[in-house]
Amino acid sequence: MLNFSISLTGLDVVQRAIELIGTNMANAASEGYHRQTPVIRSLSLNTYGAVSIGGAQITEVRRAVNDLLEMEIVRQQSSLSQASQELSILQTVESAFGEVGSESLDVAISHFFDSLTELTSQPSSQALREQVVWAADGLAGQFRNIGRFVDDVMEQVHLQARQYVDQVNSLTTEISDLNEQVAAVSMRGGSANMLRDRRDQAVMELAELISVEVTGRIGTLEVMNVVTNGMQIVTSKSVMPLEIQTTSDGKLGIAPEGAASCRTDAEGGKIGALLTLNNDILSDIRNSLDALAEQIITEINRLHVQGVGMDGSFDELTGAAVSSDTLDEWPLDVDAGSFFIRVIDTTTGGVTRHEITVDPTTDTVATIRADLNALANISASIVGSALHIDADAGYQFDFLPAISSQPHVDNIAGDAEATISGIYDGDANQVFTCTAAGAGDVGVAGDLVLEVRNGDNELVKTVNVGQGYAAGDMLDIGSGLYVALSTGSLVLGDNFTIQVLADSDTSGFLAAAGINTLFSGHIAADMAVREGILNRSQCLAGDVGASGGDGVNIRRMADVARQAFAELENTTPQDYFRRVVAGVGQTVAVRQARMTSMENIMRQLGTQRNEISGVDINDEAAKLIIFERMYQALSKSISTQNRVLQFLFDII
């Protein structure tokens, strides 16, 4: 009977081997499947004298797996998923910015400043003024579109991050459950290879979402522990769920559920990509875009508030809604300084200029309102959080840096009178002093001159007002200023001063408060043309002189295009935008190159894995033929033994 036992063990081996071959062939295309190989060993059944007889048995079913290779694939998968996710989103952002020179923000910036330059040739042209307003509206629209697009992308990043973390928690739960099943099957002496395959595949899927480290060997552990970014998320049969948190400064982070702090620097997988995009790349792009928008808004508005449109000075003005906090808490910068307001008597033409000092650390819109309210013939109020300024009946006001026709301080002992005109073209507020060198009658005395000194007491010009000068003629004293003296006399040392303003609001308060601005808003996403100007281009503040029609403010605003600003990395607005676009393109190119490299690595690793763990149908078919022949031979052996026994029984 022992011979039957030998053949029967062989048949059992063949049956199980054929089943494994069938399993291998059925899973040849299954992702994550590792080829299974039976380990066949001899089985001792009995020993007669010195001769051992026995059969065979399958002592183990091995997975064809290289642990180090599998761990490297998991690591590379995490890096590849991160690069792929980053590239996908960045390509979307790049397409929104458009190519330099296409119909994009780059063109809108050029169109706006070009329209201002064109208007300088005909400052009173209604058509050209409307063109400037349309160009400004187009520029603001482009900023809003891109700004809101980036905001939408970042919002989608937040949503996707939370969805991916839900998937992480689902996979860690699955890994924990598989740990339990693998351990249970192994304790019963069964083969848990299929469960291990599924667990390894879950780890691979987890690596697509976030970086993964597995303690021990992936292929043979009964229990697998998983760590990500220093957090152990699977320990044997227990799981630590994760969640996405948002910090006070808008950064995304990952943390255990309910934790007081989070990791904003988590790396790997799609979640690592989303954190990097939100916390670094996209936030830098948005900050750069906002910096550009804010610089254009600030520079244009600070000039615009100092001018007047074709309608001249104002009866009333209302600003934008602002915070009641101190001025240093406002979104647009307000500096320590002052602003000047001119109050004009429309009956006499008399002008009074007042200076309002501004301390952003202590002042609020309410204190500025009170300071304005204290001025004669002006009243101020706060309407719906916005500063409103009214002129009394018979009066108007403006913030022009226009030069007063009368000296700022008059110290003339003689009877000659000075008249000032012109438009100051210097770059700093100061007071010029004109002093008589010599004495005598204007236009008669042989050595009578005026010495003109700047605010630093430097002599800038000497002009003749004695013999050869015709009283009343305007004399060029430099910096766009002119002085005329009436008939009369001057005493040696007689002097008068001229207050000149390059900037009638050194604090930036008026622009920050939205008083007579061209643009509203302070970042890309909320930039717009002020409605009063959008509906009435005559309000475009192109003049800075008291008589109007000079168009100087148009030229000054056009010059902003050619200025380099420290806030824009010492570049012009358009060059800065092109640098931002180039930076996005470079980032995309780097991510593309990185992803291509990683894809090549993954292909190589995949090829190595297939050589070790993959199923070769031809090889399995060849093995099947061998085991089929073994089955036939063993069946023949049993059949022969059966006939021999039957023959013996018949003899007996």
C-alpha cells in the first residue's frame, strides 16, 4: 500500500502545482501580482533496512519578490506622483497667464500705459480719454481674471487635499485589516500570498498619495507598519487617521486627527504636491501678482488723487469703504507724512492751502475726518465706512500740487511785488528762497539780482531784475518755476519763499482711502476702475496746474511704466510681469524634466520587477506540460499497481 501512498502524494503535488500555475496565468495582467512558485520537497514515508521510500510534498508557496526593489518602487512612486500632480496644476496656471505678447495681462499693461502716452499729446481729447479709461478697465479685468483664477486653483487644491486624505485613511484602514488577515492565515499554516499582494498594492496606492516608509520587509512581514513624514499611521492592527489643517497664514498642513499643530512641509505623493503648490509655488505666484497689481494701483492712484479732470476742482468726494483701525493696519500702505488740501473761494478765486499731518500708528479715518472738519469752508464725514468730503457753498477743494501765485512767505521791505507761476518738475517737496542781492528799483538798478536757493540753501540760479529787466516779465528760475516782479523797489536782503510740491500727499492716505482715485481695490482679484471715472472719462485727473489743461498728470502716470520699483525687484511693472510668467514657465519646465526622469526610472524598475515577479505565460505553459506528464505518469503507476494487486488477488 505504500506505493499507492507515494503516487498519491505525487498527485497531490501535481494538483496543487497546476492550481498555482492556473493562478499565475489568471493573474498575469493583475496589477501588483507576484508570481507564486511551489517549493517541492521529498517526503519520507518509510524505511526498509537501508532503503528509504517516500513521496513528495509542497512545503511552501513562495512569492517571487525582491524586497529592496519593491521598497524603491514605492519610494519612486511617491516622488513621481508628486511631480505629476504639481506639473498638471502648474500647466493650467501657465496657460492662464498666456504667452508674453499674446492677448493677456502683458498686452493689457502695454495698452494702458500706451493709451496714457497717446493722451499726453492731446490732453483734452474726449476720445483719447475714453480710450485710457477703457484700457484701465481692461487692465483691471485681466488682473481680476488671473487673480481669481489663482484663488480658485488654490481653493481646489484645498478641496483635493481633503479628498486625498480621506483616501489615505481608507487605505491605512485596509492595510490594517489585511495585517490582521495575513497574521490569521499564517497562524493556521495557510498561504497568505494573495493577501500580501493586496496589502503591497494598497501600500503602492498609498505612496501615490503621500510618502510611505514601511518598517521591515514588504514581502514577508506578517504585520506591516507604515510611517509617513515622521507619523506612524499604521501600527499592526491599529490606524492613526490623518486630516488636513489650515494655518492662520493660509498654509495647508497634514496632522493626526485632532492634533494642535500640523506639518506644512509634508512631502511625497499628491498630497505633498498640493501642500507644496499651496504653501510655496501658488502662494508665491499670487503674491507676485498681487504685488504687481498693488504697485500699479498705488502709483497711479497716488498721482491721480493729486490731479483734477476737465471739470476742475471738487464740490464733494467720497472715498472707498475702509477699516476703522489705525492706518498702519490698512491693506494699502500709509506712511508717516502729510497731505495738502486746497480750498478755493469760487467767487474771488482766492486759494487757501492746508496741511494735514498723518501718523499711521495713531491716526484712524476718524481722526483724519476730524482734522478735515476743523478746516474752514470744508466738512468731512464717514458714510458707510467711507470718508466723505464736502465743500461749503461757494467753495471747492482739490489736492493739486499747484504753485500759489503769491509767495509762501513774503519778507519784502520795498514796494515791489512778486508773482509766481509754472508747474514744478522736481522730485522732492521743498521751499525755494529768492533773495535780493543789491538794492534799488526793479528794472532800473544796475546790480539788482535775485539769488534763488533751494531747501538745502544751495544756490541754484541768479536772475537779473535790475537794468534790462522789464517789470512783469516772467523769469525762469529752474525746476519749471517762473518769477515776475512788479515795478517798485527792493532793499538788500529782501526775500520771499516759494513752496513747491512734487507730491501733495507724501503719506499716501488719500490713495489708500480711495479719494479721487482711478483704481479701486488693492490686490489683483478685486482691482477695478472707480465707477465715477468709468462712467465719466472727463473725471480722469490729467491736470496738476491751477489753470487746468496742462495734462502733466497724464504724463506722470504714463511715466510709471518706465520706472523701476524696489517692490517689484527693481524692475518696471511690465518687466516684472514677464519675469513672473518666465518663472512659471521655468517651474513647469523643471517639473516636466523631473517627471520625465522619474518616469524613465519607474520604467526601468518596472522592467526589473517584471523579470523577478512577473508571469511569463510561455514559461507557465511549459511548467504545465511537465506537471501534466507527471500526472499521467503517476496515474499510470497507480493503474499498474492496481492491476498487479488484482492479479495477485485472482491467484489467491
